[in-house]
Amino acid sequence: HRAEHASLLLGDFLAGVDLKMIRILQAVHPGVFIDNEIVEPNPQHVAAYKELVNQAPDLQNVSFIWHQLTSLEYEQQVKEKGTHKKFDFIHMIQMLYRVEDIPNTIKFFHSCLDHHGKLLIIILSDSSGWASLWRKHRDCLPATDSGHYITCSGITAVLRRLGAQHRVYELPSGWDITECFTEGDALGGRMMDFLTGTKNFLGTAPAALRRRLQDALCQPECSSTRDGRVIFSNNLSMIVVES
């Protein structure tokens, strides 16, 4: 929002998305220097991000600082050093499933916004097939890394408790999962692994459980049929939070 300088804090590994956002800012505000910081715990992701930047000749007016840390480690480091930097824009795209304490994580990063800054959270929509799957069949699904099966309503509830002004935009999205129902299909097997969070689900799960989840995936609240293909609802919610 400042005429000559913009500060961004970009959480989790989405290097391609980050660079696209930066290029949009450059196009809208030519000549503005962009101070960009990244929080990402995976060293391979950090290395891949740096390589993308090295291959991009159009980023001369952008500085990059990589913090190879989890969001909690970054928060602790900021508080220990007393360097509570303010940012014009912060994004958390598809990453809140993996943090230990969602309310406190949102509260901290919201406190990092500068005047008129924006926090962008992208999370699965309550209208997605994931929401239905988690709501009705969580008892037979494994725990996530931090035990979070969370969708938009869980995040907006936190924002309301914090008194943070926000708007929600829905992004329809579909994922063709037809091969999940083809016996012995390798791609379908990997899809089922992803949907259930279980390695080799089709090869290890009891037959009754396989049928239960395959039947669930065919229900209207989870998917639709187009030209004989099964399209899983992967709808996302984009939540824009004001400073």
C-alpha cells in the first residue's frame, strides 16, 4: 500500500503462486520495491524456491528472505528477538491444516499486518467433498499431522472470536477421480491414498471400508458426474482478513 515499498510474508511452499503474486504487484505498481519473506520448514522446498528465483530475470526489484522454520518456530523467533516486523500482505494458502494451534497462529500473523494490510487464508470450503467426507466418515480416517480436519467455517469462527473483519470468496474447483473406482488402476490407487491419508489404502483396507468410502465419494455432496466421469468437489474458500 505504500507508494515505494511493499512487504510480503508468504507462508508455506507455493513458490509458483508467490512469484505470480509478485509479478501482478509489479505490473500494478511498476518500480515499487517488494520486500518478500518466506516461512517454510522443508529444506527441499526452500531450495526449489531459490532455484526458481535464480531463473527469473524479472525480479530485480524484489528481495527474498527465507526462514527455514515452521510457523510456530517463526513466531517464537520473532518474539524472542523482539523484531515484530509489519507486512502489507501475508498469505496462508492451504497450510493451516498442519499447524499445532490454529487460533494462536492466526492471531499472531494478524498482528503482523501493517496499517491497511491484508491476510489471505485459503482453505477447503464447507461445500467441498472433503467437508462431507470428514464430517461423516472421520471415524475411519487417520489423524492428520496435527489432527486438524478443518474447513472455512472453522477459520471464520476463529476470526469472529478475534474480532477480525473479513470477507469470504468461494472458488469452485473439481477433481476427476473416476479412476478411483477402476479395480487395479494405479492412478486410482494413489488418488484413494490421498483422499484417505492412508498409504496403499485399496490394498490394505478391509473390503467393507473400501466400499464405504467409494460409495461416499459418489454421493452428491461429494461429487458430480459429467460425461460419465466422477468429479470430486474440491471447492476452496478464500478469506481476506483486514488489519
